[in-house]
Amino acid sequence: MGAQQQWRFCQNCHELFFNGFPEKGRCPAGGGHTASGFEFFLPYDIPETPNSQGAWRFCGNCSAMYFDGFPSKGVCPVGGEHAASGFNFILPHSLPETPNAQGGWRFCGKCSTMYFDGFSEKGVCQAGGGHVPEGLGFVLPHDLPPVLDFDFEPIVFGGDVPVGGAAHLTIGQNGAYHFRGHFHDSGGVGFDVALFWAVKDFQDRVYTFQDTGSVGGTFTAGSRDHDFDVNSHDARIADNWANIGASPVAHAQAKVNIDLGALRDSVMQAIGTVMEVAAIVGA
């Protein structure tokens, strides 16, 4: 499970093809494909969602991306139908464009390849003429950052609560994450403190990080400081990086003397509708 880079737009036929081999497949316009534009980062072998479609495959003959979900496998420029090889790609569709996700990608009803429909000229289809769009509008992640950083600073509590702090979250393409923070009590009484952080991806999956602790005051036992520092790895971040990096939305809240479940509910309401939650820290 994960995502594969080196998928490119062919400037001659307008198809999406894999550019990771020295040999560039077979282009319907003649010769091999010619890469142009973005480098796409495409998820594979993860569950489908209401806004993602599986059965997209690499054709081992022409190197184009095609839809393998019908009995007929389209028309391949090498001859005959496309031949499935490699991963089962799960491609996002029916979503808004972002700075790291390009819309305008469509299924060609004649040759079954994925092609870019954003130009007036529709490329070259192996079945003849230009490509013809059918079905869903795909929005493909591209040029994703290897690391995402989120800051929650300063943490200030209302109601004259004499506690403050800061927190930072880093997540990476390889699944590594670093979740750290600090609380300090400058008052007379102690408090229980809780922090809940959620990151929502392109498919409305949410990845959550949480911490609880306590801080003491002048008249309360215990340290005035509560610190946490977690360096770890979670495969779910790596598996879904194409969807995380395409459109990350993060929200964090901290409260004192509150049930963690209530804090979680408040963050989830603020971040919006979610499909699935993956509790990374503090499950």
C-alpha cells in the first residue's frame, strides 16, 4: 500500500503514463511518450471511498494508465487491448482542485486510458481522432511535499486560567511523525491539561494525535510543567500520503479540566465532516 511517483502527462497524446522506466512505452501519436508538466503521485492498493475509484492499472505494453474495470480493456497502441500490470490505483475524483491536485482528468470512452481533458485539443486516441470523455472527473495529486509541519502556538486558555504552552506536529511521506509540546502553570492551583490535534486528508480521512497530563501550582503538588515528545512511525500516514499531501486540513484545541472525549468531539466538529478516523497517538 502507498503511492507511486513518476506519472506524467504526455504532451503528444495527452494520456497519463508512467515515466519511471528508460523505455517510455508506446504513444498513439508515434514513438514513446513525452513527459510534460507535473509529476503525479498516485495512491494504490488502499480502500476505495465515495470520492476515489479503483481498477486503474498500468498497461505493461504502452505504459499508459487505463481503466481495467470493464470486460473490454480498451485499445492499446501496441496492438489489441491493454494489459494490466503492477498496482491497483485508487484515484480521487469529484473533488475541488488544490495547489497540489489537478482536475480535468477523464476516462476516454474509446481507448479506456486516463487523459487530460483541459485543452480544447483532445490529444491522440489509439481508437482514432481525439479522446472522448466519459464518466467521472478525476483530480490527481502532484508534486507533493515530503513533510508537513503544523504549529499550535501560543496555547492560551480563557477565563484567567494561568496555563500556557505550545505544540508542534510534523508528519512525513515515509510515515514518520513527531508530536511534541509544552504546558506551564504560573498560578496557584493545578490543572489537568489535554490537547487533541486532527489532520484531514483529501478523502475526509482524519489522523488524530492527542496528549493528556497535569500541571501543578503554588498550592498544588506536582511540577508546574508538562512536556511531551513523541517520535514514531505509522504506516497509515505513508499509505495515504497522496491524499494527505494533496489537501491537508489541520485543527488543534487544548483545554483544562475537560474529558478528552468532549475535546475530541469539539475538534471533529471544527474540522468538518469526516469519513474515517485513524488514532495515531493516544488511541
